[in-house]
Amino acid sequence: MKTLKELKKLSKVELESTPIRVALLGDTATQLLVTALKGEAVDRGYFLNLYEGEYNQVERQLMDPTSDFYQFDAEISIIFQSTHKLGEYHSSLPVTKQELLAEDRLAFIASICENPSFANKKLIYFNYPEIEDTIFGSYANKVESSFSYQVRKLNYELMNLSRRYPNLFVCDIAGLQNMMGRQFMLAPNVYMTTEMVLSVNAIPYVASRVVDIIAAIKGQFKKCLILDLDNTVWGGVIGDDGLEGIELGHGLGIGKAFTEFQMWVKKLKQRGIIICVASKNNEDTAKEPFEKHPDMVLKLDDIAVFQANWETKVDNIRTIQGILNIGFDSMVFLDDNPFERNMVRENIPGITVPELPEDPAMYLEYLYSLNLFETASYSNADIA
């Protein structure tokens, strides 16, 4: 992940590509987020013509058809209404109205989605990272008027709302906070003096998630996952350790990490991601665990193209690309070996090659953080 300083430098680059008209409306300070969005977009080959709305004027700008926001006529509008401002509003309400907080906000969001002005536009709405105010403690789950109850209800119903309105996309910054922690996402001392609810460290991650959605909307997303085998899909080297010597399984030990990794890959396949293999191995030896190992989650029929030979990984990935007839920029390659990763990066422009951790136990948490397989649609056709 690039730092905010690096993104700031990139944000000053003007690409020759057709600009994407994007508007950002927020109820807290968004200047640094704007910078990060521009920089992240440039890093992926996009140029954002970005309009930043007035501070804390979200409702006014959206409800006033003569506002500068509407005059800008954005293709994609990003709406960031923070949990902090929502909490302030909740605190100002009588208890009888606090239990209607989520419904009122959802009605507002629905009214935006139904506005004819957005019929052919896209809306990216940030969901709400939780603030545990401990007014009721865990008992808040039983109290409908509690802030915790309302935020959780709002996030759940926001997902349902996005299913009703094809033009609405939820940017899951609540999920980011679950992954990174609230102390990472918020710097209270900075918030008190700047009204900036996202920490300097968190802003690049949020910007990355937003640009993930923008890229998917524009048709750029990952379609294929290519896997090395030894010490990537299982522990050990099948050619040296044999079928009984490789590490897999649901019990204690490192084999569990590889089994859970395979479960993740299996779910990607079920979602419609094409799974391929590029391995330096004898083909029969490489296929043996798929056919005979009792703890293998992945099977041969999960693999669309199986390249196991003594050619380079670069050559095998090029062969896979030729068979599938998809762009290298829609491919992800996973390999535990740093040398192989660098060779692929240097020789296949556009392909995504994550820097897997040395410890296989960390594979999944690292891959979760990258959000590699963002999409703007999902249907039975994708699965097929």
C-alpha cells in the first residue's frame, strides 16, 4: 500500500486518458482523501476530474438541484457521511426518535438513488464503522434506541438497499476498521483539531477501496487467479516429500494454513474467478495431491488450465493467457518464491503479483487486506 506522501506526489500527475468525472461529498474534512483518491487513480492508470463538495453540506447539495454538485454532473458520486456526525445527531434526539435513526438515514439514501438525476450515474456510499460508546455495554444489542443498535441496523439495511438499487455501491470502510482496528482508522487528537475522521495511515486504504469500486465500474477487475503449488497451495515440495510428506489438514499445525487458503480459493472459483496452475513440476506428480490427498479442498475440476512442467513461470502464464484470451491486467499470480514473483513482475506488465508473507499462516490475512477481487456485478452468468 502506498503512503499518503507517495499518493500526494502521484496526484499531481495528469494522465492523457479520458478523465472520469467524480464528485465527493462529505460531512467531515475530505481534502486529504481527495488527494489520495487522485493519486491512487493515477497509480492504476485513471485520471479523476474530482469535485470536492463544501464541508458538511451533504444534504443541502444533494437536495438542491441548482447546487454546484449538480452543475458538475459527475459520472460517479462518492458520499461520505461519518459515524461521528451520525452519533452527534443521535445524541441530540429524544429517545423516542433515536430508534428511528437508521430508518431516516436509509430513507434519505433511497431518495438519492431514486432521483432521476442519478438514473444513469453511479453512487458510492460509505458505510459506518462502529463507535462503541458503552452507554449500555453489551446490552445495547437489546436496546433499539442505542447508538450501537442503530449503526448495526443501518449497515445491514444499507446492504439490502444496495441490492434494490443497481446504481448504489457500498464502500465497506466498516470492514476495513474490523480488519485494521479503530485505533488505526482514527487519530482522536487529529480529529479534534481538523474534523478529519480518517487517520493519515488509514486514508490510503480507504482511497484504495474506493478506486477498487471505480475500476470495477469501469470494467477493470480481476478474472483469473494463477497458483504456484509447492509451499503455496500445500506445505512442502511434492516432488521431494511425496504425497504423505506435504502439509495439509484441519488439525493443528501449518497444514491448517494451506487448507484454509484452499478454501478461500475454492470460494473464488465458486464466485466465478478462473483458477489456474503454473508450477515447476512433473505434471503427474503435481496432479497427485489433487487426485489422492484426502485433505485437498481443491480438485482437478476446479482448475481451468493446469500448467505443470519445467518451463519458466513467465512462459506458463503466457500460455494460460493465450488459452483464456484475457488481459494480463485481469490476472493475479500467487507464488511463495520471491525470485519467481520478481521474474513474473519484470516480464509480464500489468499482472498483479502480491508479495506473499514468508509465514504461510499470514497468507490469508494479507490477501484479505488487498481486496484483489472487487466487482461491480455478480450473477449466475459470472458463476458459469
